[in-house]
Amino acid sequence: MLGHRAWPAFTRSLRFRLTVSYVVLFTLALVAIGISFRGLLSGASRRQIELTLEEEFGEVKGFLRMERNRPVWFYDRQDPDEAAIVARIRNGAFLLTDSQGQVLESSSLYRRMGLEPQVEIVSVMQANRPRIRVRQDPDGDEYVIREGIFVDGPNRYFVSLGRSLSDSNQILAQFTRGYFLLMPLGMVLIAWAGWWFAGRALAPVIEMANAARAISSSNLALRLAPPGSNDELQNLVATFNSMMERLEQSFHQVRQFSTDVSHELRTPLTVIRGHLEVALMTAKTAEQYQESILTALQDVERISQIVRALLQLSQAESGQLALQHVPVDLTLLTEALREQFDLAAEEYQVSIETRLPPKVIVRGDRVQLERLLTNLVMNAIKYSYAGGRVTLSARPVDTHWEFVVEDRGQGIPAVDLPHIFDRFYRVRGREWDPEKGLGLGLSFVAWIVKAHEGQIRVESTVGQGSRFIVTLPRGGEGLESSNEL
Ligand code: ADP
């Protein structure tokens, strides 16, 4: 059945271990129940015997008289019931002595068991209290013995009555034997039921494992059917499916990314190649050669730019870029960058208006926040119409600052809005020089905002302009180290 190697794997299987735990637990419970039930049973029968002895003792008092220190049994000899009672007492285990332990009457059963030593009798008489104990006859049969005091007139006598325990012991033994003989059968049943239940409970897990095994990079769209049981397994399936969702997305992104990169690099490479070929075939003078090389160099520079930006972005996104967390005043930061913004604004014939509170302090990395501002403001300038205006403003909202960069430029079509934060994404069909933007700026912006536990959203209308709204957690206003900016 199971191979030599399969055995350890089988014993390690969850199903096997669950079954074994069931069996062990049930067996322990059965043993405990058996033992305590047996205890109850033996206690009950022992009490029953003691009660009977108590009754018999009463009967002795009723029927026994002492005449000159000799026992005389008084009863109606015509009454078969009374005769039977007295016979039962006298033929059972019965001993009667005087207070010194001199035997006055003893049954043969009692003699077989052995008469009580005198000291014992004297001690019971002195204690003046009945005593109950268990004795054995030479065959090992057990008796419950009740020793007590019988008073007749001024004299006191010792009476001991006994009843065999063997009936009740036999019942106990039978019970024990029957119970523990049936137990293995119970264990087999439990093992079978446990195996079946464990199998049923684990079936969805095995199904999941099989389904997961079938997933490869070519069918990442595969999802597991939820069992509909609304339990931990359903939760597991849902978690698994959502993990697959994210995996698929990442896979898709990576694929898209490599396609994009090759695309982006191919264009400038083709251009360089064109330039160089033309130069080879047509250039005559040193100036012509120089010009071709210069143009080629510009394209090489663009390629380097792309590669550098990509490298940084992937470093950032894979968490290799350590961010500082210091208070940074965005108002001061904007002022520091103002010159750079003005230069660009002049080139695009745009004006810049800042409506910032005196202090807009957030906690974060100065270099990255600078990059965030630069990217947003430069985009706003780049995509404005000549004569347009770019406005920077900020307002506190709860525990955050809302920083807004607004322009009255071309705006972004609704279809493009969801994608503008993707790498290399650029809105198509625009008249400006497509070589200028890499389509990576907003990817950086998105990452920086995320790394600062902030949010970004865009409102835009084509032909009217765009608003980029960045929400960042407010930094410790009390910390003045931002002054260094
Ligand atoms: P790029 O380097 O091309 O500007 P970005 O990632 O910064 O790349 O922006 C992606 C695209 O989003 C841009 O190509 C542009 O079409 C659009 N965009 C970004 N900011 C604005 C804006 N303020 N107004 C209009 N379009 C914008």
C-alpha cells in the first residue's frame, strides 16, 4: 500500500495527525469515564451493603435477649418471615461476645474468617461507637463487617455482623471487563470517524493546493472558487485570490515596464543611428562631423537621463532609498526653489503665484519633497498656455496639510487621468516637443507621496487647467529645525 518512503510523509500529514489526536483524546476520555463510573458503582454497592447491615443490626436488637449471659432468640416460630430473618442472621457472618471478648455465639462463616482478637473487641466497647471495615476470608473473599454494641439491661455485649462483597465485586469485574473489551472497538470507530471528518475538513485545502499548483506565469488569471462556507477556509481562499490579483498586477506592470523601456530607448537609438549613418555618408567637413556627433550626443544624454531616472525609481520603489523624517517647511522650500520656477515660467511666459501660509510643516525627506514640488510645478508651467498662471496654495485639514498646485493650462482628458501616474505615460496628441518629458515625473511624485503616507488626487478639465492636490501629514510645528532651509 504505502511505500517505504511514503510512510513518514503520511504520518506527518495533517489528516493523520488530526485522527491520532482524536483517538488519543477520545481514549483518554473513555478511560476516565470508565474509571469514574466504576468508582461510583462500587461506592453505591458498598453503601447498599452498609445499609443492609444497619438494618440487620436493628433486627438483632429486636430478636436477641440475654438470659444469664446466654443468648436467647425470641421470635414467633409460626411466622416464617421472622424465622427466616433470624436464620439469615445466625447463618451469616455473626459474632456475639461479652464486653471482655468472651465468645457467646459465633457462626461458622465467622469462624472461617477468624474471630476478632479480644483487644479489638475491647477497644470497640471502649470507643462506644460502631465500626465498619472490610475483611477477607482465607479464600480471599471480601466481607463488609459492622461491629457494634448491644445493650441488654445493665450489660453490654459486642455484636459483629458481616456481608460478602463478592457479588458486588463480581458485578464490578464484569463491568470493567466488558467496558475495556469494548473500548478497542470504540477506538476503531473513532479512528474511522476521525479520519473521515479530517478528510472532509481538509478537502478544500487539498483542492486549493492543486489549484495553486496549476498556476503559472501564463495563467495568472486563475482564481479559486470560494467554498461558500463562510469560514476560515473561505477567508483563506479570498486571501489567496487577492494575492493572485496583486501578483497578476505586478506581473503585468513588470511586463508593461519592460515593453515601455525598450520602446523608450528604441526611439532615441534609431535617431542616433540615423544621424550617424547620414554623417558617415554625407558629411565632408570637420564641422559637419562635429554637428552630427553633437546631435548624437544629445540623444545619448536623453538615454542616460531615462536610465538614471528609471534606476532611481526602481531603487525608490523597492525600498532601497532611505528616507529622512525631519520637519520640512514647504513654504520655505518653495521659496528656495522659486528662482528655478521663475526661470521656467519666463520661458513659457507663465506667471507664478504663491498663496502659502507662513509655515507649512510636514515630516519627511527634504530632497524627495523638493523633487515632488519641482515635478508638479514644472508640469503646471510646461502644460500652461502662454500668459497663464500657476498657483501654489496650502491649507490645514485635520491632521494634514493639503498642498495644491493649480494651472489654467491644457488640462488632462478624463481617459488619461487614471494613467498619468504610470511610468512613461504621456497624454498623446499634444503640440509640445514630445522629447521633453520622460513620462516618469508623476511616477516619482506618486511614490514620494506614498512614502510620506500621504495622498494625491487630480482634478482636471481639458482646456481649463488642472489641480494636483497633495495631502501630507502635518509635522511637529514646534520643531524649528526646519529653519535651516
Ligand atoms: P512628463 O515628463 O511627460 O511630464 P509626467 O509623469 O510628469 O511626465 O506626466 C505625465 C503626463 O501627465 C504628462 O505627459 C502630461 O501629459 C500629463 N500632465 C502632467 N501634469 C500636467 C498638467 N499640470 N497639466 C496637463 N497635463 C499634465
